[in-house]
Amino acid sequence: MQTVRIVWVPVIVSLTGLVGTWVVQLVIAYMQRKQMRQIELHRADASVPLKPPPHPVTNFFLRLPKFLRLPKFLLRFARSAFYIINPLLNLFFLIQQLRATRPLTRFDVFAIALFTSGLSFTAAVLVTDRLVWGLFKITSDTMFRLFELRKPPERRGE
């Protein structure tokens, strides 16, 4: 019975990583859409400030004492950390499952499948993230140039 408890720990860690990834991706997509709406509103009416007021969560973290705040380099690293830590954890737990000398159970098969899918999911998210980011940059640059062309020549700087 002790082996079943030991096997659950990596499964819970992997599931938490997968769910956390989905939540973070949804929050980032929401924030990007909110920013794009703010930019479009500023383009329509220049009196609207481009920088929106800070989010309540941001205000909460800014009120924390300095020693409790995360350093900026860690915040910048957080996005890349998923692509480094998640595969390493899944690989570690997968190797641990494959090297086990006990008889194979249904739960072991489930854990091996879960860790393998965790590795595949991380690779898929990495590729999708890079593709979406590239498409976002291309679209953003194209829209900026189109808006510049819509302006009269005297406002374009020609």
C-alpha cells in the first residue's frame, strides 16, 4: 500500500502543472485582449490614456514590503521556467516509474501515460506559443502600418 502513496505524488505534481499552465495561458490571453482594446480605444479617442490604471492584484503586490516581492529577473524568467521545469519534472517522474522493479499495475501505466503526455503537452505549448507570438507580431506590425497609411500625408511625416 505504501507504493501507491508514493506514486500519487508525481501524478498530483504533473496534474497541477498542467492545470496551472492552462490557467496561466487563459489569464495571459485575457490580459492581451484587454490591452488591445485599450490601444484601439486610444486610437479612436486620443484623450483616453494609453496606460490603464493598475490591476487590483498588481496594487496588492505593490503594497507588499520589498523583502516579500519577487525580483524582476524572476518575474521575467517565470514564463520560460515552465518550459524548463515542467519537462524536467515529467522526465524525472517518468524515469522513476520506468526504473521501478515492482510488478506493473494499472496505476503505473496511468502514471507513465500521464508523464509522457505531460512532455508532449509542454512541447506543443512551446511550439504554439512561439507561433502565436510570431503571428501576433506580424499582425500588430501590419495593423500599425495600415493605420499609418490611413493618415493624411501631412500627419504621416512625409
